[in-house]
Amino acid sequence: MIDAQRYPRLSRIEAPADLRQFPEDELPAIAKELRAYLIESVAGSGGHFGAGLGVIELTVALHYLYDTPVDRLVWDVGHQCYPHKILSGRRDRIHTVKQKDGVAPFPRRDESEYDTFGVGHSSTSISASLGMAIALQRANDPRRVVAVIGDGAMTAGMAYEALNHAGGLEPSPNLLVILNDNRMSISENVGGLTKMLGRMMSSRTMNAVRESGKKLLGGRSRPAGRFVRRWEEHWKGMFVPSTLFEEMGFHYSGPIDGHDLPALIGAMKTLKTLKGPQLLHVITTKGKGFELAEGDQIEYHAVGPFDPSVGLVKKPGPAKPTYTQVFSDWLCDMAAADPKLMGITPAMREGSGLVRFSKEYPDRYFDVAIAEQHAVTLAAGMACEGAKPVVAIYSTFLQRGYDQLIHDVALQNLDVLFAIDRGGVVGPDGATHSGSFDLSYLRCIPNMVVMAPADENECRKMLTTGFRHDGPAAVRYPRGSGTGVALDAGLEPLPIGHALGRRRGSRLALLAFGAMVPIAEKIGVAFDLTVVNMRFVKPLDRATVLELARTHEGFVTLEDNAVMGGAGSAVAELLAAENIALPIQHLGLPDAWLEHASREQVLAEAGLDVDGVRDALLARWPLLSATGHAPKIAAG
């Protein structure tokens, strides 16, 4: 519960309607309390941090001036949504963010009426807001629609597709796009001159003169109107980044200081009186108000619990290397061995393990920003000219480049390796970031080789296998640490399409893929079953599966991927094609969205921990236990 003595104003705000009861001159004090409360809350729970601190004043201004949730407020990505959630009824639960049954880490429609559009991936806000504005306009509904998008998200083509569409519509929809520019990506620091121009561009007087002039001169339809508009745009284009947006049909205002509440309020009051598509450019500082976060914006983007008085405390690295670290080391080793290797990432240098590579091989490192489609086709173009591109990408983000994966890479059988991090269950970030579908959406594509490692050393060998394979290949590995096996420093590939038997048992064969192999081994020992590390989802080890079909009573497939169309489905398809009728049980992720919780909790809920697999087998194969029950299997 919030401390009313430390937060005398914020403690009275249960919903935005309460915020609107305060006089305007108290808003800076409310913003100060909100910033302090956010620091305190995230320090205790962990979560996305820097982005929220950067939009404190903007969030207060938006909920103060607009009648939310009647007016529609759409946040892009959602990293910055914690202040919004605090002001919109989730203040006393914000400390549960990312935890099981807690507040969602991103805006979510079924969590609150104030979350008007569910997000998690970037660059969707303008499209969604435009759709809302069109629907409201057609229904003669006067509600306002506001999209808040960061400069990083503006690097994705989808944002410009939406801007282009909105600016060309007739009648013009009433839509406000706020470009939250925290100078992390596309814009330089704003000087005194541009601040002055920003105040001019957003002033009521200036906008009244502009709009009156357009009416008087006939707008774009008459020569005089076209001349004045062209003069205005080129004059502004000399000083502020407005010309592009104006050419796309948006009325541009700014840039203004996004931490100056009176300036924000004044600008937005003006914009509320204008019709048609508007774009307000605000300059903010990621991590604003917490000096350490301002100084290291990457490190403080998302954090675990920390002491706000001292900041993040560096912890010793895990005893076992993470799969991301294995990839990082392999990439540099292979780059040293093959000068044709090129590394590509869509804005995930840190998350995907390319920091070392970017420093050691800067001329072969390509961060394309948030542009997954471009990343894939860029790799295809490189491969056409003899380069060996490696696309390092999260499973959930590769979904955005799926068309390019099919048409630009696989259809042309180009030599591209996809290093797919965060495959399978991810955990705290929830459904938007879960890698539940990659084995399904990859195995149906002709020419693809698809691999899933059981441990770190196998991951390293698979990366080499995919890299040296002449054609498209994917190595899909999970989040977090491996099993602790010793790593082979060499760069030896695996034979493509060959599984590896882990133990020989009787009755049932457990065919395990990737991260499920260690669990399958425990189950195999407990019930004396055959266990096979399948390694390759495509091509499947046909010979091994058919041999096991001759010597076993049934199959159990295990994967941390959707059961529908997954690796287990490949086994069933093979048996059907060979007219082999054997019982087969598929264990994997259910046909449902995986809620945010720890990775271990999500796996348990899906029945993919040791106990869950054990219980599923006994339910389907009760004769596994002669006494009708089986002892518990150690999870460690």
C-alpha cells in the first residue's frame, strides 16, 4: 500500500479522473511523486525501468488533458507503460509486475480498460491508433485518439506505412501521434534555437495563423496555398525534423522539452483544438530523475531488484554459461576462421550476444535497428554475393520477418544462418515474447535445416553445422544457462539429420527435442525407457525413428514448442507416411497463451517439468508402474 505521508498527492489518485481534480499548478509535484514511487517500486520488483522514468511528465499531461479511457491512449511497445499503469488503477499492484498473477509487463486489454491496445512488439501504435480514429470517425464519435511512439520504434517500416496512410486519407482522421524522442536512436540533442522554434510551432497563435492562412489561400488546391506551404516546410526543415512528417500529411509541432510540464500542457491544449492528423515531437531523457539510469541507459532499460541508494550491483556471472554467451563466443571464433561471416541484429546487440563481436569486428557488424524484415532480406542480399550472414534474433521477433524468411531466403535457397535466441518458454515477459511457435513455423518451409540443442556444447556444434551448410539453417536455443557441460573449443559440425541415443530402455521411446532432453533422461531412468536426443527437427532422423518403431510399443515426444505443427508432429507424419500404427503421445506447449511468470513456473503449468511429464506418462501409460504409482523423480 502506498505511503500517504510520502506521497500525499499520488496516494489520492486511484484513476485518471482523480488526477483531473487537481489544479494544473500541482502537476509538477504529482510528477515528482510519481517518479519517486516508480523508482521505489521497480527497485523492489525489477522490470522495465528507464523508459518509464522518461515519460513521467508526458504520462501525467496525457491523463490530465484527455478523458481516458473514453479518449483512446495507445502506447508503443509498452516498455514505458508503468507510470500509466500506476495512474490508471494499478498503483498498489505495480510491485507485482512480471510475476505470476501480477501486473502484466506491457499494456493488455483484458487487464484494464485504460490499456486500449495490447502490445509488446514495437511500431504498432500508429497503425492501431489510426484504425481506432477511422472507426470512431465513421461512427461520428468525437473521442480523441493519441499514439505515443519512441524514436527507436520509428525505425521500423510499419510506422511509416501508417503515417503515409493517415496523411493521405479523406476525410482526415483526428489523430495525435506523439514522437517520444529520447535521443537513443535517431535524433541529436536539441539546442536553444530548436527549442525556441518548438515553442513557436506549438503555440496557439502560430497555429491559428497557419490554419487561417491555409483557408484564405485555398490550401494545396491553389497555387498560392501550395507556395506558402512549400515555403513553410522548407523554412522549418532547415532547423527541425518536420519536413518528412509534413510531406506525409501531418501537422508537425515541436520539438519541445518532454520534461517541461507547463510546455507539454500548453502544446497539447493547442493540438486538441486542431483537426486532422497531428504529430507532436517531444524530447525526453531515458531514465530521467535517476542519475545512474540517465548515465547508463542500456543497463537500466530493464533491471532486476536493486537498492535505489546505490543502483545495480554487479553480480558474478552464472557458473554455467548462458546459451547467448555460447553464441557470442562462437560468433567471434567463427569470424576469426571465416572472413566472409557477417553478423546482423535488429536492435538487440546486448540481448542477442553481439557486444563482443561488434567491438572485435565492427566492419562486419550490422545493427539494422528495429527492422526485422529488413534484417532478413539484408542477409539474403549478402548471401547472393558470397557473404556468410548470421542473423541473431529472438524467436518472437523472427515472426515479424517470416515473409522474408520464406520468399527472400528459403525460396532462393540462400546461405543464411538464423541464430534464434529465447526459443520456447521465456517467462516474465509473457505471451508477447514467448518463443512458442518457431519449430512449427520453421519446419514447414522447404530448404530449411532446423536444429535444437540439448546443451551448450551441442549448441556450439549446431551453429557451426548451420553456418557450413549450403543453404538456410536455424539453430533454436532457450533463454538462460545451459547444463554445464564442457565446451569443445573447435569448430566441428554435426552430421545433418542424425539423432543421438542417450539411453536404451524398453517399451516406450522418448524422443526429446532441445531443452527437454535433460527432463526426458530423468524420466527414462525412472521408468527404464529409451531416450533419444533428436537434435534435428528438420531433417528428422528417419532411420532412427523407424528402427525404434520396430522395437518399441509406442512413442512419447517432448518439446518446449506448441504441440500443433511442432517437432512431435513431424514424428507422427513420418509414421503415418510409412503406414505405421503405433500409439504416440505429444507433450509440449498447449494451445493457449503463456502468461507471465518465471520460466520454471510456466514450464510447470504447461506440464513440462519433471513432475508434469511423469504424471502425463502415467495417465497415458498406467502399466509403467507395476504398483499403480511411481516414485517422485528428483528435479535437480
